Amino acid sequence: MIQRVTAPALFPPPGYSHVSVVEAGTKLAFLAGSVPLDDEGRLVGEGDPPRQAEQVIANLREQLRSVGSDLEHVLTTDVYVVSSEPAVLSSVWEVVEASGLSAGPHSSTLIGVACLGYTGQLVEITATAVVPEGTQG
């Protein structure tokens, strides 16, 4: 259902693929940005990008479950981190890799940004995923 490709003429990417391909007729889910808020709307992990990333991944998993999908069906993500420091971006990417998102590995872009939508928010992830046949959603 999902073909993940690393272009042989390019440098092998660390923990993601260059391209994800699905056949026409496959059901796709385009997810809004997952944010580090708990189920009552409180910010989780203030000042702690890796902790916020963990909450973002948990929320992303719930978004996917609501349409009959899960992390292993994610095709692509954009990972936004409020920082200009590569070490901070790397600490968030380590959480992404540990989550199972990169098990595909999916295609991803890691982006340092100036700010995000909620006060204190340091991490957000958008995603596109396959919804497997025979699932509710």
C-alpha cells in the first residue's frame, strides 16, 4: 500500500525517506497540526521541547485513531520547533524517531520557526496518512 523510497543518487536521510508513494484510490487523511495541549486544553511541557514533542505525538496518534489509522501509516510530516539551535531540533527529532513515526520511514521536514500558535508552544507536527481499507473513519 505504501512504497517508501530513498533516492539512490542522494545522500541517505537519517530516519526518514525521500519519497512516499500510494496508489490512486487509497484513502488519505490530512491532519491539522498536532499541538502539545492535554485533553483539557492545558499546555504540556512548558519550556521543554522533547516533552512537548511527546505530547504532540500522543495527540497525533489520537487524531489518526479517530479515522482508523495510526503512526505506521503516516506518509509525511512537517515538524515545527521554536528554535534556531540544531541541538534543540535534534532533541525533538529523537522523540519523533522513538515514537514509531520514523519506522516507515515516512517523509519528513524538520523546521525551526520563530513562534507557534499557543503561548509557550514549542512544537507542532502536521501529517498526511493512509487510512487502511476496512477501517472506520
